[in-house]
Amino acid sequence: PLTDAPPVPAEVLATFINSTAADRAFRCLSGSVAVSAYELEALPLPAPEDLHTLTWLVRTKATWSEIEAECTRIYGGLATS
């Protein structure tokens, strides 16, 4: 983080990026198994204010299925298409 209090905690961002929804979005951008900085920068990420529920789920140690469901909701169902 560039500040002492980033709007999204690193653990929440890591959880989101490791979700099935983010994986599917990334695969739409990349035709390779390699991950480049360019492709990561192109990955559409939700606004910090859209991550409040996910932040709460991560902090309360919710089940992975609950976390996956929230990530899918954030991406508008992309993970199920």
C-alpha cells in the first residue's frame, strides 16, 4: 500500500484476486498461462466501496463458498457464465 490506511486491506484484495470470478475475468484478458503486469493492470477491479461485504466476510473468517458467492456478486455473475 502507498498509505498507512489503504481503502482496501491487502488480505481482501488478495482474496478477491484469488476468487473464481477474478480468475474468469483474467482469462478473458489473457491467452497465456503467464501473468504480466500489463494484464494485471487491465483486470477490472471493483471500487473500494463495493468491497465492504467482502471485507467483512474476510475479517469474520467466512467460509470460502460465502466469499466466492460475494466475489461473483461483485463481478455481476461473471463466474457463472
